[in-house]
Amino acid sequence: MKVSTKLKYGLKLLIYLGANQEGNITLKEVAEKENISVKYLEQIVTILRPLQILNSTRGNNGGYALSKHPKEISLFDIFNTLEGNFFEMNCVELPGSCTSSGICPTRDLWVDMRQLYVGYLKEKTIQDLVKKYKGRKQNEYSNLSRP
Amino acid sequence: MKVSTKLKYGLKLLIYLGANQEGNITLKEVAEKENISVKYLEQIVTILRPLQILNSTRGNNGGYALSKHPKEISLFDIFNTLEGNFFEMNCVELPGSCTSSGICPTRDLWVDMRQLYVGYLKEKTIQDLVKKYKGRKQNEYSNLSRP
DNA sequence: TATAATCATACCAAACAAGTAGGAATAGTA
DNA sequence: TACTATTCCTACTTGTTTGGTATGATTATA
């Protein structure tokens, strides 16, 4: 039960775009700053496409930008898209797939745990993460400026 | 991000043992009732051994029993043992494994989400699940007894 | 001695994760 | 027009993990 790199990198990409909203940002730039391969980022962008949160410009001087304000981008959507069905349990999503689901005492457990994360993620947006990102950057710089 | 069968079956095993505390229960019995292979259950039992929640008796008429009261068996321990490190993130468990962890805005996210689950699981015990199991069985029987 | 159970370990096939690779389409620039 | 930098598309590869099977030893009872 680990978090995939697609989700981790996808979040980093979106935070980067959210924190740098002037003009287009190339995947190359993100790749260098976040230490990810461009090719892998391209794949991640493809997966994110259906969410319609990215504007892309092709060709020279092209790149990406968020098409919505970061506070409109819910982490729940990102998780669901990049992590398959996050915390998916067949007996929860597909009732009937487990013959004992009627009397299965663990089923409620999965429902509860899923609800726990859904509740959390639906409250959070990319904007929350961008704020932290900027705060951290700020601190980093001020630390560096000290002797 | 799915829950492994080891964890699912392990829970079912422990619930079964918790609900049937008279004498030894063989893996064969659990396997038949819960529709799992005996050999696979043997593996799961091996993984659970370090937790010291099981008494085993070898030989003919042998079997397993819980060595603690179900309410003393925390789901958190079961999850951690059967699911590797549940919701593990290197950057959280092994600070320094991620070069950017100092300014990484997603790290807090993983910490929060992990805490959400840990908090939930530490409160819950096998006893909670056993109760539901027995309640369900009860209902099932009373339903069957109706015309 | 036969049988029924746990215990120990090795093996295996399929799925998945994490990326690489090659190239086509597009658009600005010299 | 040719060059370059980018997104877009799709296939491939490689290693790890999952979900088991298989074989057999050990132990205890009848």
C-alpha cells in the first residue's frame, strides 16, 4: 500500500504550475527543478488530461499552465485520476463481487477508511499545497541569506 | 493503492478466531468457511507470528486460538504487519531519502493522511469487528427463519 | 503406524510500477 | 524554407510485487 510516483510527481507538477502562473511552463523546466524525467512527465500529463485543468500550447515557446485557479482543483480528483481508484475495494465499489459481503465485518472497515480519506481530500486543493510551497521557499531563502 | 489479500484474509482469520474461542480452530476450518486456501493461510499465520497474538498447537487435533482477548488486538498492529508499512512514504519514514524533503509541500500531505489512518486504526480492535460479525450472523439466521 | 495438523521454504505466473524510446505534429524563429 | 523546441502519441522494457502452489519436514494424537 504505497503511493505511486505518478501521483507524487503529478502533485509536484501541479504545485509548480500553481506557484508559477506567468506564461507557459515547459515540462523540461519542471523536470529539471523537480528531478523527474520529461518523458515520464509527459505521460502524467496525458493521464491528467480528462480533468481539464491544464492548458497546453504546442510548438516552440509552448508549455503548460493551469486552466483553473489552484483553489478550484481538488486533491480528491487528482488522487482518483492518478492513483486509479485510491483505496479501492472491490467489495465496496462492486457490491456482489464478494459472496460474503452481506455478512462481511471487514467491509464496513473499508467503507469507513475510504470515507476518512475522501473527506480529507475533498476539503483540500492544490492551492493549499501551493501556499506551503511558497512559504517554504521563502524560509529557505531567508535562511540562506543569514551568515 | 489497494489493500492486499494478505491483510483481508488475515483479518477474516482473526475475526473467525475471535468469534470462535472454544478450543483450537484449524486453518482448514477457516479456509473452508472463508473460502481461502489452507496453504495461503499458513503463510499469513507465519507473518503474524511476531505479534504474539496466536497460540498454536501442532499435531493431530491441533489448531490455533487467540492468545489475547480480541479487544487487546489493535488493528493498527495487524495492518502494519500484514500490509508492510501501511501508507508508507519514504520521505516520511526515512527523512533524507528525498533531497527536497526540506521544502517539499507534499510531505505534509502524506504525514497528515498517514496520521488520519493511524488515529483511526489505533482506536479499533479485532473485538469491534467480532461484534459486527456476530451481529450479522444473528441477523442472517433470523432472516432465514422467516417464511 | 497412520493420520492430521502446524511449520518452513522454495518456486511460479501474472499483474503492476516505473520508466525508456522513437517518432509525429505543431508552432515560433533565423 | 529550414531549424528548433515543444507537445502529443504509442509501444516497449525491466524489475518488483502479488497471490498464490508445491513439497516436504515436524509434531502430536489415536
